[in-house]
Amino acid sequence: MNRTRIIDRTGGIFLVIVLAAAVLVPASNLLLSPTNPLHVPDYMIPLLGKYLSYALLAVAVDLVWGYCGVLSLGHGAFFALGGYAMGMYLMRQIGPRGVYGNPVLPDFMVFLNYKELPWFWLGFDWFPFAALMVLLVPGLLAFVFGWFAFRSRVTGVYLSIITQAMTFALMLAFFRNDMGFGGNNGLTDFKDILGFSIQAPQTRLVLFVASALALALGYLICRALVTSKYGKVLVAVRDAESRTRFLGYRVENYKLLAWTLSAMLAGVAGALYVPQVGIINPSEFAPAQSIEMVIWVAVGGRGTLVGAALGALIVNAGKTWFTGVLPDAWLFALGALFVVVTLFLPKGVLGLGAQISGRLRRRPPVPVESTP
Amino acid sequence: MSEISSDAVKSPGAISLEVDDAVFAVDHPVRDPQALTSALLYLDAITVSFDGFRALNALSLVIGDREMRAIIGPNGAGKTTMMDVITGKTRPNTGTALFAGINDLTTLDEAAIAQLGIGRKFQTPTVFDMHTVEDNILLAVKADRRAFANIRWHRTAHESARVDELLERVRLKDHRFRRAGDLSHGQKQWLEIGMLLAQEPRLLLVDEPAAGMTDQETADTAVLLKEIAKTRSVVVVEHDMQFVRDLDVKVTVLHEGSVLAEGPLDQVSADPRVIEVYLGR
């Protein structure tokens, strides 16, 4: 083995598809007539963009779960924090167009008798600052959380439980009106992003393309990381943590780096999600959301990055379809899907091909991912 | 070489076990003038209690540079706890633990101690199952252990050469691209020894290396450890008396957390106290 290639076959196909979607979907939407069967209607654009932001989130979850063995049941917190940072920018862009017409205070603050903007809202009217916060707020929370958790050597199910507790605590905090984030209703009624109407079809196309590019870039960053020697150490930590430690590696630093990066990617995903769905509220912090993310990764194939993105797309497309046809049955379908995948597809949908061909002809053991 | 080792050399398919100096080459730093002792490992009056139970009770042990020592003792004698103290996994309640006369092992964590040059082999072979055999060795090769440095990493000629040498040494060259999880038990034990050597430690702690091995593998392992001990200090914890006899080194008998007897195997095994607590059962 030298350094494994960053773009392998699966990854190459994945990137081509994502980038092709970034070109073909807008082309189809703009150029084809609405009667053409290949035409992508306007309402589909933000929906697809939402799926792509979920796919980026799934890649972030896979980095820590698939490669580092940290089963996070709280990644929704990082996603939501990134979303709130973006939502705060969008609220400030409303300006005097709110119901109460206050040029500085968002509607919910007027309603709650705020006299002036809370200090933590300052600067969010400036996009570069908000964009920085999209990365820094989830990153900082993850860093502090990880610093204590990994240093105290909290692992396995205990770590999962405290990640869950973290997102639950944040959900309760954000539900409070006193927090200054719109309480139960969250942030909504957005008008503009960077001066463009957020409802305009063209803006939505740009957001879709941005989501596709972010997914491709996020994938490449994670892939570069996991194919480096750093990534090999991560897998070593996942499989035999104390052995890695006795080889002289500071395991907590390796985990902390992956964990913090993963939280920042989740934040970016949240920031792309919010303008496309038009709302962010505390329900994004709900533990059930974070658990669903783990299911996406498991369905697609843990520890593959591409599988995680695939799983997010499959499950969410399924969810959209199912909630349209049989709304009450969705949670049962999701549960059944998880059970089926756990029992019959240990390597997820992505591993299905290899599983089938492996069963058809008993192959001799082939070195995985190594180029002599 | 003992009779056992010549058997090993004659075994079918075995690679010559003549020492390959390059593999074992290690720079022994000149003794630090501030060193408090000339011993490589110096344990004095180490006590470890778990909820009132004294796993180690005023244990004192001195291992010289390039000395090989065998440690025996019944279950619960404190062998593993002693290893834990030396490698930083367990902090002693009282006592002194010095490495190379200057490094206080009771204040350092596992990673720092490993980087100082103490390698540890676990009782059950612990290798990275999902990695190839080659990658297992590569991860162990002495190099920068920091996270950021390993993101930018590219394999150096030195690393390639070390991996090749070590794979040859532990007879796994033909298996280099196999997943470590697919190896046999004995091969995993050897792979772990290879990983230990890759770290270039000055002191190796080896916990029951012969456990679960065939007689031939056991004999080969004894030869390998004796070769290693020519350039490094080795502490072997072992239950297999034949294996300890093959090693032919000074033996320390632990009992209830402290040293019961010390000396050549024949001498300690004749000691009535040792016979009572351990060998006689």
C-alpha cells in the first residue's frame, strides 16, 4: 500500500452523478417544456436540494461512526446549529418587511417585547460572518464536547447516550422563548438571501447546485482524510482502541479532529437545508431526527461515505413518497427497513452487489483497498 | 543457540532464524547523567489497590538493559496489573516507577510511555483485523504519531524498508495483503510481535506469547524472543513452564502482588514456598 487513491471507482461514479445532477437538473428545469417527461418541475428543486443537504449530513455522520466508531445520536444538534446560524442571517435580511415593520428586530422579538437585538444576534446581518458561524458554532460545541468526552475515555453506548442528551438539552433550551431564537416557532418567513428572493426559482436552482457542490466537496474532504495514514489510525481506533494507544497514538486527538470536522460538515448541511425548506425550529434537535440519520448511514452502508449519501437519498425519497401515500405507516416502514438492513444487509445497499456476487461464486479473499 | 532453536531451524518451511541485525538495530542512547539508576526499568514498592484489594503489594522489580526476564505466578498474582502500571494504564497508589532512570512512568499516559520505547503485547493477540497485515506493521513503525502529521503522510523509503524487513522477520511476507483478521492465531501472535518490533522499543512486555500456539510455534517464539533480547530488554509473562525453560533466563515469581522468589528456573522451582503457592498445585 502506498496512499490509497482518493477517488476510487465507487467514489468516481458517485462524484460524476452528483456533478451531473448539478448540471442536468437545472438544465432540465430551465430548458425543457413542462410537458416533457424529463422536465424537473419547480417544486422538486428545493426537495432535491434538501435531500442533498441530508446526504452531506450522512457523510458527516459516517466519518465518525463508520471510520472512528463513535456512534453519534446527536448529530442533529450540529445540523440544527448550522441551520440556526443561517436562519439568523435570513431573519436579519427581512429588515422592515416583517409583519410589525421593525427595521432591526425580527417579528418574534417585537412580539415578545424585546427592546433591542440580543448581543448574540449582532453581526448576523453580514453574510460572511453568518457563514463563519455556520462552521464555528457547531465546530466549537463539538470540540468542547469531544475534548471532555474523549479525554475521559467515554466510549461506546455511553458516548452515544451523552450525544443524545446533548441534542435533547439543546432542544429544550431552544424551545424556550427567552433563548432569543424564536422558541417553539423557530425562524421562518425568510425573504432574501444575498439580495435574491428566496422564493424565486432561480435562487432555488442556485441553492440546489450549491448543495450538490457542498456534498461533492464534503465527500472529497472526508475521503482524503480516511485514505490518509490518519484514516488508517482512525479505523485502528475503531477496531482496537487500546492497542492503538499502546502503539503511541493519542487516540483522543484523532477522535477529536474527526468529530469536530464532522460537526462542521453537519453545520454546513444545516445551513444549506434552511433556505431550501424555509424554516428552522427546535424540532430539528429532536433525538428522533438524529437517530434517523444513523439509519440513513446504516441503510446505505456504514464506513463507505458514498453509502451514507446513498442511504440518505433512498430513505428520504422513500419518506417523501410514503408520507404521501400512507402517512401513518412511515415510522413502521422506517423501523422495518432498519431491521431488514441490520439482519440481511450488514454492509448496506452499497455492499449488496458484493454480497450477491460473493454468494454466487466463492471468491478467494481479495485485499481490500490496497494497491501494492 | 539451545537445542530447541536448532529444532526450529530444521522445521519444514521455516526461515532461518539467524539474527538479522538490521531488524533489531536500535540506538541505545547514552545513559543520561541525571539518571537515578542504571537499570532500564526500576519499580520500587509499587502498590495498587482496587477497592481495598491489593493487586500489587509493595512490588519491587529491576530489569537491566538488554535483559530478558520471565515472570510467572498463579492467577491473580498481579502480573497483568504490573504490566498496566508500567505502560501507564493503571496508576499506582504508591511507589516509584522509573524508565531509563529519568522517566517517571507514574505521571505519563499510555501514548507517551509507548513513544518513550516501551512496547506491550497483549495476552490475546490484538491486531487491527480490518487492516492488511502490511498496514498493521506500517501503523506500528516508529514515526510521527501526531494526527495532523499523519493527514499529510506519504510513505517514505525508510518505512517501506522497515515493513519489508519486519514482515520477513515474522514470516508474514506472503500474507502482506491479507486482512489481519483472516490470519491464524499463531500468525496473529507473530504479527503482533512484528508490530512491537516496528515500534523500536527498548523494553518489550510480552504477555503469554505462547498461549494457544502449537509446540513448534512455541519453540520458534522462544527463539525469536531470545534474538530480540540481544538488543532490547524483554519481560515475558508466561504460564507454560516448558516455554520458560526454553527461554533459559532469570525468573521472577509473583505471588499476591509481590515478589516471592527470583533466580534461575531450577532454583526457584526448588523453592518450597514457590512449590506451595504455584508449582505444587
